Amino acid sequence: MTSAELNKDPGAIARMFDGIAGRYDITNEWLSAGMAKRWRRIVTREIGPRPGMRILDIAAGTGTSSLPLHEAGANVTAADFSAGMVAEGKRRHPELDIVEADATNLPFDDDTFDVTTISFGLRNVIEPTKALEEMLRVTRPGGRIVICEFSTPVNTFIRSAYNLYLRQLLPRVAGVIARNTDSYVYLAESIAQWPNQPELGRWMLAAGWHKVAYRNLTGGIVAMHRGTKPIVTETGDQTGL
């Protein structure tokens, strides 16, 4: 089975997602007890899509997270490194621009997007800090990043119960719904090993993002991080910090 450590094999992870693409969205809804929809709504509000806004949605999967941005009139590019997810997304949502792309080597020009976002995908990237740098590169000066990712519950009791759920219940439920227990054992391990909210914030700052902050959702089971790409003036000074 694929290791959940951060030095993971990107090819193996992509193939894993290829194998669960068809039932990925319904499985997420069951495993999150319906909270996935709420988290997507919060992320959409934070992005604030409007007509003409250029948005890059990385790790978009089948396009579920991109659809409300598109419906608001934004120019959305949905990207995912799993060919299976991209194919399923194009089948379900032919109205979306969905492309296959590696978050650590994005096929887009510098300063292209007003907002770059990734939900529940950064922890699956082989070099997440490099992905943060790439997201900075393709975002315009003054543009924003919005990240939604599983994180560390702030309450000790909730944290213990959540860890028990990840280790024992999640793989079993996923095995019934997605018919693929091993993939969700990996996903549970990747969540358990992911750094906490302040550490991810430090990664963002090190990548060059400014105004970095986060908001806990569902007691910190999920956290939404945000940041801004600084504007460099002709004198070399950075503004909007």
C-alpha cells in the first residue's frame, strides 16, 4: 500500500485517485457526515467569485469545488494530477475547463490568476512547500490564496475521538461505499501526519505569501488558510503586507 509519509510517490497517489474517481464525491459526503458541502460553501464565500475573476482551483478532482465558482461567473481553471479524476470531471461537468496538472510544476504563466485555491489536496502533494511557491508564481500581485485542508482539532477530547475515527471507522465505511479500503487507509494516515495550523502558516510565509491567517472549521478538524501575494513597487518595496 502507498505510504502516507510526505515523501510519497506522486505516480502511486495519482493512480490511487484514478481508482476511486467514480465514487469519490459520494464517499466524501458520507465520510464527512455532510460537512463537505458546508466547507465548500465557506471556501466559496472566502474566495468571493464574481464575473471575470480568474481563479485556479488545484486538486479540483471531479470539479465539485469549481462548479460554484463557475456558476458565479468567474473564469475558473480546474486542475488535478489524476487523469481519472480529470476524465470523470469532464464527463460530469463539460462546462468546466478541467486540465491535468502537477501542483509543483503548474503549466500557467506568471501572475495569471486573481485567486488560487486548493481544498483537501495539498497534503497529497509530494512537495507541498514547492506547490505553495508555484501557487504564488501564478497568482497576480495583490491576488490571494485560499487553502482548505484537514487539520488538528483544538479540543483534546474531539482530537482523540477524531483520531479514533480516522484509524478505525473511516477505512471501514469507505470500504463499503467506495469499495476501496486501502486508498482510504492512506487518506486517513495522510490526515494524521499533516502539520497543524500554525505550521502550515509558516510554510505559506516561507513560500512568500503575506497576510497569512487561518480559520478553524468544525473545531479545527478542517482549517481554511488564506494569504496575499505582495505587490512589489518600482523601488523594490513590498506593499499590502
